[in-house]
Amino acid sequence: MSSTQERATALAAAGRYSESVHEASRALRRLGRDPTPTAVLARARLCCLLGRSLETLCQHREAARAYARALREVRALPPSTADVRRCLAEALADAGRLARLQDDFETAESLLGQADDVAKTLPEPDRVRATTLNEIGVLCKYTERFSEAESAYREALSILVSVHGEDSPALASLYHNLGGLEHARGRPSEGEAFARKSVALRSGALGEAHPVVAQDQAALAAILDECGQRQEAEALYRAALRTFENAFGPVHYEIAVNLGNLATLLAERGAWNEAEEAYRGAIHIEESILGPHATGVALTANNLAALLARTGKAHEAEIWYARALATFESVLGPAHSHTVGCREDLSALRARPTG
């Protein structure tokens, strides 16, 4: 690995993603079009690193190009060595994760399935297989295949424990996701221990001010809010927002998600004007990053509609519910819990007596 590649990797690990993009791009230019297998593999790895930093910065179109190039580069090599197959599995998993973020669940399923098939050919245990299983688990959670998600997460956890031991920061993402899975299942109290372990492991390794630690804090906050521990939850949300704003500026997907979650907490304690403002701010950011028809936008729109209905703004609430429902039906399908819940809330609103 060249010194420039090492710097790019270290900068990404430190949460300095824009600088990592710069260094990875420099390293790619230096490699040029060298056709030797070593150079081709190095370019593929750099493209994955570049794509992950761009993805974190919400530059999804540029990230997609980087992952596509990584796949072109690595597929040009014979898959005869574990290093080549490992890079191919990583590139497929990266592209699959991005497809899931863009609500393209069918493509995500295909790419992650291919990644897992390749990762299974690697010598065991291998962290790339664990990473791929983790991404499969996230996709299964989003598509409400909760048992499959848990199976994938626990298999990944077993691999990483065998590689790193039980108290390694490398396990933090899986504890984060296991907590999130229990939250999605409606069992937040069972997810709290996982979420707290994720925060403890990652903050101990990276410090409190790292944006990945803020993601863990925000996930814990959502669970605590559901468990009625709202004071701690609000403090965690606000700390996470400060970290995200310092790392990324005022417009970023993580900021939008946390604004929306904070808005829900504020609404629960009756701070309705502040909650409405936070929901609208979250939608504005989400639309600028994901477009108007993304499920992330629909989730926040649905919550805003519920608040508006609660505060006597029925006409505007109906508009937001209808918009959210259209997205849920087209992306998630008619049987998904988000679709069903939104449809029922809209029907209940329309059934209210007027005048």
C-alpha cells in the first residue's frame, strides 16, 4: 500500500472523509492505467475506499461511479487468489449497500447475494464475510424479514468474535444493528443493552466526537425514547446532532434522521411548534439528498402528518399522509407495516367529523 493510500485509509477511519476523498483520488491518479495485476487490484481497493467516503458524505451518484469502477477493475483479474475474491466481495457489498440506501431493494438483494457467494470461498474466518452478512442483515431488517436479519447478524458476530475477541470495537456495528433490529421488532428494551455496548466499544476506540460514534448514540437515543427514558434520549440526540454538524455541515442525511427523531421526542412532551419545525427541516434535507420519493422522506412526512393531525391541522395532515402513502406503496409494497400504518392513519383522519 502506498503512503497516499495509507493516508486515505487513516483519514477515513478518523472521520475526515473529505480529506480521504482527496487522498484516494490522488492515489488513483498516481496509479494511472498500469495494467499489472498489483496496480489493478490497488485501484479497485482505492475505488471502494473512495466510494465509502463519498457515500458517507451523501454524494451517492459519485459513490456509485466509484463502486462501478471498482467492480470493473477487480472483474478484470482472474479470481484465483483470496485477495482478488476478497476485493470483489467488498465491492459487491459496497454497491449493494448503496442500492439499499437508494431504495433499490431488488438490486441490493442481488448484489449482496453475489457478495456472499464470493465471500464464502474465502478462508475462514474472514471479516469480509462478516461485513457482507451485516449488510444482508440490514437489508432484511428494512424489508421486515426479521428472523433472517437476526440470523445474518449473529453469524457475522460469531465470525468477528473468532477474529477479534468479544470486546473489540470491530463488533460495534453488529451490536448497533442488533439493537436496531429489536427496536424495529417493537422490543426496544431488549435492544438497549446492544445499543449501549455499541456506544461503549466505539467511543472507547474513536472518542466521543467521531461521527460513527454519533450514529451509535442516535440509535441508542431512539431506543431509550421508546423505553420512556426521554431525558437521556434527548441529550444523546442533541449531542449527535452537534457532532454531525461539526463533521458534515448543516446538510447531511444523518442530521435529517436525527432531527426527525428529535421531533418525535419533542412532540411526545408537547413541544409541538419545535417538533413541527424539526420535522420540516428534516424533510427539506432528506429531499435535497434523496429526492422527494424516498422512503426516508416518507417516514418523516408520515410523522409530520401525525403531528399536524394532532394539532388541528387536518387538511395539511391529509396531504402529507397521502404523499407518504404513495411512496410506501410504490417502494415497500401494500403489506409493509409502514404502508399499513399510514393507510390506517389516513383513513382515520378522513373519517373524522368536520365542522
